[in-house]
Amino acid sequence: MPLDQSFVGRSYPPTEPYIVGREKIREFARAIGAAEAEYQDLEAARALGYADVVAPPTFPIVLTMASSHAQIVEDPELGIDYSRVVHGDQRFAYARPIVAGDALVCVNTVEEITTRGGHDFMTTRSDVSTEAGELVVTVWAKLVQRGEE
Amino acid sequence: MSLETQTFRVTRADLVRYAGASGDFNPIHWSERFATSVGLPGVIAHGMFTMALVGRAVTAWAGAPDAVVEFSVRFSRPVPVPDTDEGTEVVVSVAVKGETEEGHTKLTLTATCQGEKVLSMAQAVVRKR
């Protein structure tokens, strides 16, 4: 069964704020081998003009993958079979980098669903903003649900 | 035209560390048994780990993480990571492609593993350094 086109344009309720921890940024930076001081050292980050230690460019995935998975991929009405899903495309558009101390809310939307060659393609968009409504980053992921055998 | 190439070594330990840091515990990234049962050649790297390595090359080129305006990739081929001390290597290159209407620099990015491209349509837009 192809994915239901009527989900295109559907937005889910804003998530509870994700509080970005200094140690989480340090852990993520270490895991990807990013050694620049602004990811680890508060004084170095402040000297470069950041409010706190700054997150590497792909860090937003920590919030958006978890929240879009919980809201969209696991939406029983949409009925995605995650065992057949692979990650197709990923895109980030930044208003500013994430820094430790940010309290970030995600609004997840199903932006596009297409079917081609028996496979389903779904693009999700996550608008990541502060609690005060300042847009920080927009994140798109295209998931491919491979056709059933 | 500037072209900068960087080689990143990727081992199973890196994938375990990335799984913990990112919260992506899909077993295709740590269980050989599970990965082969779903038709993969073996444990493969998280696509987002490969993208993070390319992101390191982009921020290094741009000079700062806040210089990155846009960053996008398509995952075109998996990166198998054997259970050896050496693991595998991902080779990343960054080339200037032009300028956007806003005056930012457009970068074309490539990532290869074992001589094959693992990303397509990979690009970034960065503020001028």
C-alpha cells in the first residue's frame, strides 16, 4: 500500500522544548572527531562571539530525527514500515548555529510523499525554533520506504 | 577553483560512539547479524556520520561553524565498516562551485569509500571567509 497522500502538508504539535546541554554538544563533537575549541571550550567559544559552546552543523539531527520519528514515522495512521526505510536525502538551512543552553521546539511537517517504481519517498520538514519563536534551523529529511518483496 | 581533500578513518568504535552521541541506535550500524539479515553487506556507517565528516571539511573550509548557511546531501551508497582495527576510509573533497545571489560561496562536496561515491548532490553554501 503506497503511503497516504492526504498526509502531505500535515503538521504535528510543537514538541516539548529540547534543552541543549553543553556536555551533549561536547559528546557529539567528540563522536564526529571535531576538535575545534569552540565545540568544547566555553571561553574559546565566547571569544569567537558565541553565547556558549557551539554545535557542529549536523547536530540538529539529534533533535529532529527523534521527534520526527516519534511523531511521523510512528504515526499509526500513516503506517510506515520502518524495517523497509532507508535515509535518502538530508538538508539543513541555518538561521544561526545551535549553542548550549538553547531550548528548542520542533514543528514537524510531512512536506512531500511520492511513489516511484514501487518505492515510497517521504520528505519531512522540521522547523526548529527557540521557545520565544526565533527560527534557528530548518531540517529536511527524505526517507525511502522500499517496496515490499 | 580550489580543491581540498581530507581522509577520515572510520572504525566500528566510531559508529558505536556516534550511535550514543546521536541517539540513532539502528542495529544496522552495530550488529553484523542484523545488517546481513536485511540484505546489507555488513555493518554500515550512519549516513549522518558520513555527513558529519563532510561537515567537518565544510566548517574547516569556511573557517567557522556559523559560516555555514546551507548543507545538503543524498546518500547514494552505504559505507560498509569491517570489524578490523583499520575499519575503512572516507575521502572527502571540497570544491568551489560558484556564488549565490546573496554573495555566498557555493561548495560542491564529494565523499568516496573504496573508490566509490557514497554521496551525490552534496553541497553547501557558506559565508565568504
